[in-house]
Amino acid sequence: MKLHDLKNTFERSARKRVGRGDGSGTGKTSGRGGKGDSARNGFAYRGYFEGGQIPFFRRLPKRGFNNPNHREFSVVNVGLLEQAFAAGDEVDLAALRAKGLVGKKVRDGLKILGDGELTKALTVKAEKFSGSAKAKIEAAGGKPVVV
């Protein structure tokens, strides 16, 4: 195969040559209309520009706020601990990650919730426990340890 045997299978449209005289159809203002921002180089409308009308996001009232001290916990129910761990095991964030019960996203800690039943004695280390989770872990003979 030689260079002259190669054929381009993807058809490309020719570049629009603007500013080549009035007779070309794209002369004088080069298809940009009259003066103003839109005639200038590098101009782009903002995605939410509505032709000068008050934009939608400004027509809506402000509501709520973002609390800078908000903490987000990875949550696990005691029912999952029952399935995933053997009696006497130590449960913490690393152990839960290893078993795939908690995602890899770094959150502000671990919270144990009380959904499900627990019959095994486990030592559970977490930042927070719900009241029912704490009661179920202690009733099964385990220890809830607040880290």
C-alpha cells in the first residue's frame, strides 16, 4: 500500500472562509451581524442567558443554607453485622470496608443503626450508635465502643 492508495472514508465539510468581500455572501461583518458583544472575538452566551430577561435562577426565591459544620456518616445496620461477622469479631470501619459493606468514599465516620436482629457478641467500634443499635449489641453480649 502506498500513500496515493489511501482514501478518507469520513467526509469533512470545507472550512467556512469569511471576510472575503461582499460578493462571497460572508463578507463585511463575516456573518456576525452588526456591532456589539456578539460581533467580538471570544464571545459566548452564558448557558442561562435569556436575552436580557431576568434569568430563571434570579426569579426564584432564595431558600435554606448549607451548614458548614454538617457531618455525613457511613451507616450500617446491625442486621448486616449479624450476616457478615462471626461471634467475637471486632467490627470497625476498616473491617466493614474489607467486607464491602461500606463504600470507599471518605465520610465523617461510621454510625451503627438498629435495623435487624443481632445474636452474636461483637465488639463494635464506631463514631455514633443509635439507641436501639446500642441496646441490641449489649443484649447480644457485645460491646459498643464510641471512637
